[in-house]
Amino acid sequence: MDHVDLSRGRRTRAAVTALTTLLMLGACTEVGGAGRPGTGSAAEPATGSAAAAPKARVGESVADFLHRVLPAGAGGTVIAARGGELAHCGGFGTADRASGTPASCRTVYDVMSITKQFTAAAILKLEVMGRLRVSDPVSRFLGPVPEDKRALTIDQLLSHTSGLVESVGDDYEPVSRDGLVRQALASELRSAPGREFHYSNTGYSLLAAIVEEASGEGYEPFLARHLFGPAGMERTGYVLPRWPRDLVAVEYDSEGRSRGRPFDHPWAADGPYWHLRGNGGMLSTAEDMFRWHRALSGDEVLPERARRKLFAPRVRIPELDEAYGYGWVVRETPEGRVVWHNGGNDWSLAYLTRSLRDDVLVYWVSNHAYRDGKWNLEDQAEELTKGIADRVRAEGP
């Protein structure tokens, strides 16, 4: 993730920081008497300072809250819901400064390490289909493996207890699936399989390779057919949705310089190369992330038994009062279980949080999350997530 995006560069730092702060969703103090937030309309650009920590205001809508706390200049989209009911969806700032395109609910963003939950769901879908078991050794699908990895299982890849390193190469290094598998299997383990939690992007790329081997389909086509299609997520994928270029957000670095769109970096014809595939780089919209939330609340994608496995705590994350499940961070609160994941790179940041008790969703993503001397949305992650959730709950049932 990028909070446990324990991922690359700032991805790793965001992961650790966010893990310690984000999941306040399950223990929010409700704000009474809020009016219904507007849906489908973009929030106005905020003028508040990122350093301010505003107090909750009675009757404040999600849109008004965001207008008050988001720093001027940042760009992105926020969506919030309770159950299947949308409470708020709106953009802030711009998706592309050069063209003046505003961010909106239809803007396509890189969801970064949130991709991992799609990979985990694909593995559980294959288990439901009888194509694999999470207890299977990876050698069943990846061929002969070295002695130190013969005990390595799919379950351990899913829960980051494989002992594999975080990464064996740069996100944009041209490497094939077979090349990634060879490098991963030849790498030195950080710990014996099953022994310790070590966040591994490489492990999730191996899971994507297993999806292909077990299904006989490509990774993205399998997700499109068995996950995204049933969920109604027509605007999620690597290349299959074929979005108009102007719908995809341009990312900006901490000095305000354009870093282009995700696919402007070196990619293969069918998506990112294999150091990124399966662990990050998926593109989606806020509307589709709401559809994903709804699908995970029912049986459209996975039956209840498989969903329980997805959200079950598997291993404690060191130094945090949280656990990792399958592609999700899991936190137990007095009010019930909360699951979340984030994603980040040196330019963008995203958080997806779900309260399983009352089915509240908060998802926000920014294509310009950092600006030297002005703002750092990573530092505001708790404030944003909790503030949005408080106002959604204040609406009542």
C-alpha cells in the first residue's frame, strides 16, 4: 500500500505513517444535525491551511468540510457512502492544469497499492472456482523453486509473510512475467516463509502470475471478467477500458511539475511491467470504487465465506495495533472491524476505508498530494478520513 504502502519511495513512508493514523473510521464521534451532502457536484477549491486542525462544526456537510480543510492547489476526488447509498462525490482542484480540466467523479486515477485488494480477491475467486487453494505451495503454479522457498504458500504471499523482499526492481523497468518470477525466486529471503510480516510488492506480482497460471487468462482480463464486470466497474483496469486521455489525471510532484499520466511512463502494451503489475498501477474512478464497495457488501463478486477470508486478520503488523488480511489492513475497534488500504508514490496518494459494522465507505485520491512548504495530504489523512466519515454518519440511517 502506500500506507502499509509499505511501498516504494514515499510509498513506504506513507504506508507506515498512515497505518498509525488512518483507521479512526470505526471510532468516530458523530456530528449531530448535518444536512444531506450534495452528490455528484464538485467541491469548491479550499482555501484553508493544511496545517490547521479544524474542529467539527454542527450541521456541516462533507462538501463544506472539504472546502474548509483541503489546501488550495491540491487536486483530487472524494467519494463517501453508507451501504449502497451515495453520500458525497466531488472533485477538488484540477485533473490537468495545462488544459484546465477540473477533477471530478469521472476522473481516472492511479489507485496504486489499493490494486492489491483486487489481486487478493482474484485469488479467492479462483479458490471459489476450485482452481487453487490458498494453502497451495507456490511451486504448484510457478514451477521448481529453490530450497528456501519450497514451503512458501499462496496464503503467505497474500498476508505478506512470505519473507520476500519489498521489490526486486524498479516499477518501470521492462521485465516480463517470467523474468519477474525468476528474480523473485532467486532473491534472498528476509525471513523464513510464515515467520514474520514483511510488506512485499514482489509477492503480489507473484500472485498476479499465479492468477494467470491458475485461470489460463491474462491478469487484467481475468479481473475484468470475474471481478470488475460483475461489480459494474467499466472504468477500472490497466488498458482494457480505453479511457479518453483527457479523463486520466496528470500527476504533479512536490515542486508542482507535471509527471504525466500513469501510462506515460514505460509500460508494456498490455499494462505496467511486472515489477508493478498485480501490486499497483491499476487505474479507476471514484464512482467505480463505490461500485467495488457495494460489490463487497454482497455476493456479486465473492460469496460471504470468501469475503470473510478477505477481511480476516492474519498477521500483526509490527509496531502497529493493526493486522494484515488479504490485501487489506484490518483494525478491531470498540465499534467493530474497520478495513482499509492506501496507495502512494512521490506524487499521488489514495485511501480506501470501509467500516464493516455500518458499511460506511470513505475513498479519496489526490494527483498532487505534496507541495514543498505548503501541504502534505499524508499528514492530513486521519483528519480527512475521520472528518468525512463523521459527516456521513451524522446524516443518520
